[in-house]
Amino acid sequence: MTRSGVQGEDTQEEAAAASERAEAVRGDGDNGVEEAKDPRPRRRRRRALRWTAVLIAALLAGSAGAGYLYYEHLNDNIKQDALNLGDNKVAAPTPNAAGQTPLNILVIGSDARDSEENQQLGGARETFGSTPLADVQMLVHLSADRSNMSVVSMPRDTLLEIPKCTDPDDGTVHPASEGRVMTNQSLGHGGPGCTVATWQELTGIHIDHFVMVDFAGVVSMADAVGGVPVCVDANIHSRDGQGHGSGLKLAKGTHPVKGEQALQWLRTRYGFEDGSDLARAKAQHMYLNSMVRVLRENATLSSPNRLRRLAEEATEALTVDPGLDSVKKLYDLSNELRTVKPERITMTTMPNRYVGARVEPTEDAEQLFRLVREDIALDGKDAKKKPDAEPEPPADPAAPDDEIAVQVRNGTRTDELGTAPGRANTIAGLLVERGFTKAVADPSVLPSEDRTVIRYPSADLEGDARRVAKSLGVPASSVKRSTDVSGVTLVVGADWREGTAYRAPGSDDRTPESAEALNGADESACMHVNPAFTWS
């Protein structure tokens, strides 16, 4: 790897560090057995990628290295791919009164072993060049007013349906999965844009960007940040009788970890709680929160050359969508992210239940997704909402009812329930009875909406859309401007599966307990150690 401007002592320091890193990562990941001692092929163990936390934290601290990040060759390091390979689009959120919109970034950890460096870091030689898996998926939601941040992790073993995805490079069409499969397979259906499409199908959340990282550069980034305090409630040694485990060995209490120990912490599941990826995600959340606190307390990294090497390693390890395809764009993103104080950062795991050895989303998961869609802070500290004021009259008043064209679509499908039959026809007929004689059902599109919504494409149709909402008793807050429709469009949501009288559902804006929310300022968090993995 070429690193411009690193010479003399820094080169020797780097070589030594590289040697240490190579020694630290020999083995096949979770089991930690050195390949030199056991060259037999091993079954690859899918693992949650531990550097996702490092990436987000590095973005949060981006301004520390502004002077060193503006190298043109760093832009050339960054790989890019299409944002969304699916057919269905999710409407972007409506701006708030100040014209601000939330920002949703999907962070993907790939287990690709497509280079010598990735192979050395990942082990499992028999998987070289195989289809990569999206073993870490974290949605980072930055609120419209930039006051708070929410992170939702989806377990890699989540069962869901992957939509049809079309590879823009060669036109290959990856058909939708036959039934439910593990979510980490989405990356092999054309790239990260299919993982984005899968998230949008499941959650209804509009995703603005993705950032994907692979094995390369992880150790250097971890070392550049320095020690990060982590806590265990008992002595731990992540190793069983068959050699499985990360090798992490810590005494009870809080300790700063970096380098090899940081990697061990972030990949450990043998020894934490029930030994599952759910426990590993919790450990990653603790590490990330702690790292954010460290980075905010230390505004700069100690060595300019170390920072430059970090920039080289980080940019070479990134694949992003075209909206983030330069160092400046990543730097601007980091500046937005780092405005949020740790006490307003909330880390969560998608609520789930076991299905055999896999998991599936629960009803609480939909509640969590709704809070993100509606830009409601997961820490419960949003300013108390005032009753909805009567909106300002639209610039262009509504046309007569019999001149307003309305398309009605059936969006009643949910993860648990199929589409309620005939809803578009029923509500279109109801509108005709009420004088909207140009209302028609559109059976060609079957979206999925949690709540009934009325969309309009331009200001001259806002009055028409509001008039339709008022006639049906749909609240003004459910009237949205969207360029994804060509005229006034009513989508009958899952909250109106039957009857002709619409009743807006009550809102429970609390984060479900099953999401296991962790506040970014919580310094008391400590991982529970499985008694089978302790030592004295």
C-alpha cells in the first residue's frame, strides 16, 4: 500500500505496526487458531464485523484531520456503487418548518476476502473470492434538527425477503428471494444497493446514503484512535475447549483496549451473555459509544503522520454511494454527525425473536422503525410536542371536488398480514360518493404503508390534497409533498384495513424495551460474562 509523505522513522513505525497487526490477526477470526499451526481448511464462521464502530466514530471525529484529508489521491481510493438496486422507492421525509430533513445512512460491514490484505485479516482461506455477506448492518439516523442520533442494528441472521435487484454494471437481474432468507445475503444480489433496497422494503425508511467497509485498514484505524474504555462484569477469556473464540482475555472491570484487544472485543461472542450475535452487537454499541466520548474529549490525534495513514487506510476500505464519493463529502457528513452530543445518541438492536437458530422482526421492530420514519428521538428527550396547529392556507386553493383527480392505492400489506383485498376500490368509491368523481383505484401499485397518507407532487396541488384529507378525516400531518407521485395520491395504509370511517391511531412514541437502548453518555454499561468463559 502506498502512503505518500510517510518516510524515515514513520515508515519504520508503520512497518512495525503492520508486523504487529499481521501477528494479531493470523487465524480464522472467531476461533483465533493460528493458520501456521493448523493449515487444515476450516468452515468459515460468519462474524459481525467489528470495524463498523470505528468507521462511524472516525466520521464523527472527521474535522480533527481536515488539513490532511484534502489529498486528491484519497478521493481516488474511495470506491462507489449505486445507492438502490430495487424497483420500489420510498418517499423522502417532508422537511420540517425550518426546511430541514433527517439523514439516514446505512453502514454495511462486508466479510469480503477479495484481496491478500482482506484474506490475512479475515482468515478462512477457502472462502477467498467468494460472494461477500453483509454481516453488519447499522442504520444511522440523524434527526432533521441535528439534535439527536439513533442507531438501529439488524442482526445478520434476520430472516426476511430480499427484493428483486438489478446490477447496474452488467444488467444482471437478481430475482426476489423465494421466501425468507438471511439478511446478510442481500449483498450478493448485486452489491450494497440491494442491501439498501432490502432495508427500505422492510422498514419503510428512506435511506439517503450507504457506507460499506471491508477488512482492510481496520487495525490501523483502531490504533489511530487510541485506547477505548470497555467494561466486563467478570474475568473473561473468549476461548472454549475446541479453540473457538476471539481470544479476548480481560480482568473484571473497566480497561482501555486498542489494537489486537480492540479487535478481539469487537468480534467476541463466545463469552458474552448467550454467545450470540445479539450479544456481540451490544458489545459493539458499548465500544462505539465509548469511542465517541474519547474522540470528543480529544479533538486531535497525536501524530499528523498517523492521521494521514488513518486517512489512507480508511478511504481504501470504503465503498460509498455517489452522494458520498469524495473526501469533502465524507468530511461534511462527519461535521453533521459530530454536532450530536453523546447524551443524545441512542444505540438499539432491532427487536426480534428466535426462529430456530435465526431471528425475525417482532411487532416492536415496526414500532422502532416508525419512530425513525417519523424522526422521533429514541432517547425520549424530544421537546414536548404542541397540538398540531391549523396549517397555513395553501398558496393555490383547492379546486371544486368534482375536478380533483385522485389515485387511490392499496398499501395495507404488513410483514404479518397480506394486502386487505379491495381497499383501493372501496375508498375510491367512497370519494366518488362524496363528490370526488375523478377518484379512481390504481391496482398497478401495491405499496406498504403503516399509516394512511396523501401525497401530492407540487405546490399547486397542495390545496387539492388537503381537501381530500379533510373529507376523509385524515389528519393534515398525513398530507405529504412527494416527487414520487404525479398527482394527488391516497395510499390506504395498514391502519385502515376495513370500514369507511378513518380513525387516526394513537401514538406511542416510546422506544420499545426490547430494542435494548443504550445511551451514548452511559459510562456504567458493562458486558455480562458467561460463567463458562471466566477465569480466576
